[in-house]
Amino acid sequence: MKWLFRIVAYTVFVALVIVIVTIISSGIGYLLKPGFFTQFPKSGMSEGGIFPSLVGSLLLIILVFLITIPVGLLGTIFISEFAPRRFSILLQSLVATMNSIPSIVYGLFGLSFFCVKLGFGTSLISASLTLSTMAIPFFMNSAVEFTRAVPRELREGVIALGANKIQSTLMVLKASKSGLLTAVILTLGRAFSETAPILVTGAVFYATKLPSRITDPVMTLPTSIYAIVMNLGEKAQWMAKGMASLMVLIMIAIYSVVQILRRNKDE
Amino acid sequence: MKGSLTIFFIFVVSVAAMIVAAALFGIVFFLSLESVTAIREVGLKLFSPDWYPVWSEPDFGIRTMLLNTLLLTFWTSLWVWFIGIICAFYLHRFAKGKEKEFMLRILEYVSSIPSVVLGFFGVVVVGSMLLKFGAWTAQNFLNASIMLAVLTLPFMISLAYQSFEKVPREVIEGCVSLGAKDSHLMYVELRHALPGIVNAMMVVFNRIFGETMIVLMVAGGANILPRSFFDPVRPLTAALGSEIGEVEVGSLHYSSLFFIGFLLLIGSLLLNLLTNYFVRKTERWIKG
């Protein structure tokens, strides 16, 4: 029985390793190509570089960060510090429910609300608001666990020393600092890798200039990969390979940072 | 002075929490609002098999796509559950030291691969491999199933592993001292880890049910019922992803796409309720 399980487990893990190694190795060579990061794509994306997609993704992440983290953090504080017990449980299950809604549904919501109702159209701001709608519950779901994990005695101790509610909240945030940082990083990673909502609300497949206002549409890394695979032929595929391996490398870097944070917390 | 500051602070944080709650209701509201036109004008014909949204006499039947979604989700979930539990039990019971650490790290890295990259991998690598094995098209049911499994196996394994780790030591030691073999031990541990495992199974099911990019890229996009694993299929999310970008806002086509989104939303909310129900039920069994 042990050997049967071992064979199954090893097969699965070898397959997973092969997937990740193939993705990285098939594209990593293109990352060293001169101008890959700094040029616009040329002649049907078969030459040039990924500059606009890279900038688009970066802008999107920055906007998502600016929207998600303040709202998410304040919401987390409300759930873990201020809300009455039953209400807090209700809100937590609400957040967990939102977390399990498919991302394309958020895309539809963004299309209907941000693009059409509020009139932002297909734009950077619609895309980042839509992504934030999805990222905020994701952030709160993990952040609440970390603020909850702060021991009761610490809270009671601070209050016994005469701290008011704001000061005790600050103490809780300080005590769960590395956990919150983990949640922030994971949320940004999630926003970075999500494709379907951006595809619906804010992406163009080809742009000759960078977005100059937040109401301009953008090119992003994930949607460019999709566009190349679906619309363009073999000639452009090297660019998608390069972008795919870049994305996987970035995600691996993100998770490595998370692992380091987690280890530091354990010690 | 201090008091009013505190009150202001409480006001701000509660508003932030309310925004989140409002977002959920906003999602439900807007999706149902936009799909009203389709429900009113197409009615029960929404569940007919043919989907020809841009013909002169358009058909908005989603039955075939719905069945494709269900087939793909159930089939993929079944083998992901099965293999995932075996791998998780191996990790929990037999893997030691460095081996275990390495495997857990691999799981974390694989779970971080964006789904669009997996879709790309499915088109370029798995597709051409399947062609060699006699498939008549590179993008098909099996390809989608494989890539969805790569996407969800890490979640299944690590969630199931975590719930195996939570089984109390006394239970395991009691079993071993009664002379239980590995297979009996696995049965006992499975019963005790059941709430967590049911949760993991539902998470995986929900993830496959709502996944868009992979099915959009590798499922093939043919609106037929598959007769073999090599037939192309088109689940609901693939139709949504490919058509919503090019549709006229406010048209009947637009509205019926929102109806599909509404179905997905309702499906995932129901799954969530079911999960809570089953987890609570299995937890009650353990408490006795």
C-alpha cells in the first residue's frame, strides 16, 4: 500500500514539476533578448518587446493596491475588533462566499456597473475597480485570520494599561504585521495573475502607445498571452512564451517571499 | 475630544465593511437586472440546446453548454478528488523530512501559476502531445480536463493534507495499538479528516465550475455534446469569455450572456451553502 501511494504521489509531483519547468525553460531565453522589456511589439507581435503589457500590468497592480489595501484593512479591523460577535461571523461568511464566486462573474459585474452604468467604458480604472471588488474579500479572508490570531491576553493587557480602542487596534495591527504583509502580497499576486475580469472590462489586445489617462484601455501581460494564443499565429508565440515564463517567475518570487515571512514568524 | 475621534474611527471602519457587503448585493442585483430582458423575451427557450446568438433568427439555448460544464466539472473533480486524497495521505503518513518539505514547496509554486499560463501550456504542449496520441483536434475535452487538474490538484492536496494533519494523535495511536494496518488506518483518518476534506472537494469543484481562461483556450469551443474524450466542448464560461467582449450593450445577446453569468453566480452560491451544510454534518459525526 505504501508503495502504491508512493508511485501515485511521485507521478503527480513529477508531472507538476515538468509543467512548471517546461513553462519557465521554454521562455526564459527570450527574456534576455535585447529590448524585450523596453520595446513595443512590432509587426503583428512577432517582433519587438512587451513594454506596454508590462507597464499596463504594473499600473493595474498599483491602482488595485491603492484601492484594495485601505478598504480591506479597515474592513478587517471592523470585523475583528469592532463588530459584535454574531455580526462579525455573518460578515466573515459573507466574505468567504464572495471569495468563491467565479472571477468571470466579477468581470460581468464590472462591465455592467463600472463600464456601462458609471460610464468609465473599457478602461484602466474599470479594470482596477473590478479587480479590487474581487481582491478585497480575498484580502479580508486571510487578513482576519491573522488579526484574530493575536492572543486575547495582549489585547486585555493593553486595555488594562489605559489604551483606548484606537490604540489597542494599532497594537493588534503591529502584532500581526508579518501576517498582514503576507496577505497583501498574496492579494497582489492574485490580482496580477487574474485574467478574465480584465479581459471583459479594461484590456485591449494591441496598443501603439501607453495609456495616458486612467480612462484609457490598457494592455496587460495575461491578456496579451491570451490574445497571442487565440488570434495570432506561430510567429508571435515566442512572445507569449516569454511572458508566460516571466509571469511564473514573478509568482514564484512572490511565494518565496511569503515562505520566508512565514518561517520568520514561526521562529 | 478623544471620544469623538474614536467614534469617527468606528464609523470609517464600519463603512469599509459595509462596502464589501454592498458589493455582494451589487453583484447579485446587477447580474439579475441585466438578465431580466433575456428571461422575459426568451423565457424557457433559454434551456433549449441550440446557441446561435448572431443569426437572423437567433437561438439562445444554453442546454448543451450547461451539460458540457457539468460533464467537465464532474469528471475532472472526480479524478482530482481521488488522486488528491491519495497524494495528501502519502504526504501526511509516509513522506519524511526533506522529501515532504520539497513536495509542499512544489505544491505552493504550482498553485501560483496563473490560469492563462496553464491555458497557454495546454494549447502549445499538451495539445500537440494529444495529437500524437490520435486526437483529431488539439483542443478537446481531455486537454481541458488535464489542465484543470493541474490548476486544482495543488489546492486539493494541500487542503486535504492540512486536514489529515489535524487528526488527533490519540486516534492514530489507538488504531495502531489495536493492530490496524495501513488501509484501516487510512479509513479511520479519513473519517476524522472528513470535514476538511469535504471542504477541499467543494473548493475544487467550485474552482473548476467557474474557471474561465483554461476552458476558453483549450476546451475547443464546439457547441456539441462530447461522445469521446477527444471531442471539443464548450462550457458556459467559455461562451461568456469569448462573446462578452464583442456584444452590443443592452441587446438580447448581451442579456442572455448575463443570464449565463447569473446561473454561474447562483450555482456557486448554492455550492457554498451545500459545503457549509456538509461540513457541519460531518463535524457533528466526529463530535458524536
